[in-house]
Amino acid sequence: MQVKIGEKIKELRKRDGRTQEEIASSLGVTSQAVSRWEANGGYPDMEIMPNIASLFGVSIDALFGYDGVDRKNRIDNILSEVRDMRKQNISNSEIVALLRNACAEFPNEERLLVELATALDLQGWEVQGGIKTYFHDNDEDEYGKMDIETNKKNPFWQESITLYANLLENSRDSEILTRVKRHLVDLYKAVGRCDKAVEIAETFSEISCSREIMLCQATYGEKHCRYKQDALIILLDELYRALSGIILSRYQKNRKDDFADMKKRIEKISGMAKLFELVYDDGNMGFHHSTVCDIYCWLASMYCDEYSGTGSESGDRSRYLDLSFDCLDKALENAKKFDKLSGAGEYKYTAFLVDHVTDQNTWTYFPKTPKAANIMNQSPEMFDHIKKVLMQDKRWKSWIDKING
């Protein structure tokens, strides 16, 4: 905290003619703790701040020495610092520590609480590596399942759920509520509380009545065209999420027709890449360069699966290697284009279908970690598989050289 809360406690204690022991007894802490606060050697816990303010008969803002303007400026500065930390790819543990102190300074400040819940959510992903799933080893059930027991043990997600749920119950800010509900749907699903996730999901409007679609309905002329293009970009992203989610959820080990099934998956994912290239037909994809990079990495892995599952007598075997390297080249090309744009602050699309759109938000929050240089770290397990199949081919070393070239 920047405010010396200990000095304020000392000032108020002396104002009231109380000893450190009396203050400590009223708050249920030791006199040594009060002494440390007053010497600025530590800060009271977040939970005790309202009790301290009540004890001295002042508001929490007064306890910290804020008037209305100072309070708003201080909170705005904290939120700006959080945004800067995210852009610099600083660990979520440091962001959580900053926000815990901020929430102690401003208890019940919803903008800080939702940021703390989000940082804890992200830290849970950072520590665990994402939501865990598993797949059946038999033919009775083709759908992947959540590894609920593992996900439930994630302490960051449990704390995040508690914060989000409290905000959902008490907030009246529509923007905060929308953000809270979106995160809670994912987290409740991850820990096996799908009934709660569905209950919240059903409070949202259907796609045809979403803000983006209704803005199209409300306008005509150039504004109508711009809103349609905004909707196209968002719907394209959601279409990819839906398609990839279906493919990933319907994976079955030891499936008898796995080879034919892989061809079907390749066909669908390739079609999605072509759809992105159709919309962005001039090659300027903005944020979607990252998505298309991921698609081509996924396709490269699938072609490696085809290669591994094809007998040496087949004439198609070498073609699968060619296709794998072609996909890796396209993935790297898109990663490098994305790196040139990341952190730019604003991006103007130029393709015919989206040339009225300027993206002003995505770049502000996206971390500065280079995608090209870290392309093999985006999904280590997938690239371990790709490397195992391709490393004996001389083109593998050439591709590795291109990463930093």
C-alpha cells in the first residue's frame, strides 16, 4: 500500500486516548501487531479493515486518508498498473499479490474484486496448465470427460469461484455481472458443477439477440456495414471454438475406425483454416494470425498421426511428411505476422469483408511474449509428438532455424 495506514491508526488511537493494548483487545489481535502497524512494519489483514474503521468511528476511505477524487484516482492507477503488468507478461502470482493489497485498501470495491478473481482464475490455469480432461479407453463412450477431482483441488479456482459468486449475488453493475457470469460458467464446469454453469448460461441472450446482432438490426448504411463486419469477426472466432471443441470432445482411444476418423478431423480443421483465409483474403488477419497459427500446428500434428499410422508400402506416407512441413511453415508465418502486431494498441483490418473494423481492445491486454520464438512451447505435448515424427527429416532443422531467422 502506498498510504501509511499505520500512521493513521496511531493518529486515531492518540486522538481517542487509547493504548495499543486497548486497541489490540478490541480487535482480537496482539499489542505487538498494533505496534508493528504503527511503525509501518506491516499491514492489517484485509478482513480486519472494516473493524478498525468501525472502532475509530470513521469510514474506510477516511482511514486511508482518501476523499472521493483521491479514492477514484488511486483505484484507477491500480487498475492501470494491473493492465501494464499483464502486457509485460508478469506472473499472475505478482498480480494477485498487488490486488490483495488493493482489496485490503479498498474493501468491497467491485472493480478490484473482479480483477482479483480474474487473476486467481488465470493463476489456476498457470499452475495447473489448464482444465484437465481425460478420455475413455473403450468404445462405449466417445466423449471426453472433465477430470473433476483434479480440477476441484485447484485452490486458485476455488477462491476465484467464491469471489465471482459473491459479486454475482451483490453487484448491480451490468458490465461486471456479464464478466463474472462468463468466468463462472467455465469454472463451475471445470469443477463438475454443471448445474450451476447451465443455470448461469441460461441467463444470457441467444445469439440472434446478442448485442452485435442487434446493433446490425438497429442501423443502416455504413454503420450497418461496420456492425455486420464486427459481428462477422466475433462469430468467426466463436465458430472456430465450437468446431474445435466438438472435435476435441469426441476423441476416443483405440477406436476401430480411427484412421478414417482422423481424415474427417483433418478435413474439418483444414476447412476452418480456409474460412479464415477467405475472410482475410489479403493476408492481414490481425489477432486471428494467432488462431490460424494454432490451426496449422494442429494440422501438422494430425498429418504426423497419418504418417505414423500408414504402412511403409503406401505411396501416401511421404505426402503426409510434406503436408506436415507445409503446415508448420504456415504456422510460423502467421506467428511472425502476429508478433509484428502484438502490443500495437490499434489494428485496422483491410480485407473486403472486414475493412470497416478497427480493433482497439485486443492488443491492449495481450502479453508481449513472442509467439514465433515460443511456438513449440504453446503446446509442448503436441510438439513432442511432431518432433518425434519429423526430426529425422533434414527439413526439421531448416524449420527450427526459421524460428529465429
